[in-house]
Amino acid sequence: MRKRNRTITIRCTDDEYERIHSKAKRHKQSLSDFILRSALDKKIVVADGLNEVAKQQKAIGRNLNQIAMLAHEGRLHSVRLDELVEQHKSVTAAVCEIAKVVK
């Protein structure tokens, strides 16, 4: 990890100060990281809703794993996956919406 040992001081109005802090907070970054990324032309992307989508994907994966385990144990011979397929479609649509915003 690189060591940041240099300091840059800037002057701004109260309004500019509040706007910069607000943007850094909205992007869930420290003020230093936000300003460095902005100044160095690095793309700043916030994908709101990604945590919820990841949670749903994990739930679908757990359901599939449980079905596979039951099938391997011989305790399951026939499965209706309609609900699981619909959940998967919903989560995939959410991922697509997030991807559109990120582009």
C-alpha cells in the first residue's frame, strides 16, 4: 500500500465546501479519496442497490444448493423451479438496471 505523505491545501467558499463534502458522502468515500479521484480523472461510480441485489443472488444460490443436496440424497425426485426462475429473472433485471446507470 502506498503511503500518502504529501498535503495539498485549497480554498473554497462555504457553499463549495458543503457541496464537495456532500458528494464525497453520497459516493461513500472519504473526502481525500473523492478529491483525489476527481482531480486525477478517475471515474467515480456509485451503484445504488447493489447490496440488495447481491443479497437476493445469495438467497437464490442457497435455494439451488438445498435442492441439489436433497436430490443427491435421493429425498427429492421432482422439482418445480418456477418461483426460483422468476426470482432469478427479477435479480437479473435489477443487475441490468444498475449496469445502465454505471455506464
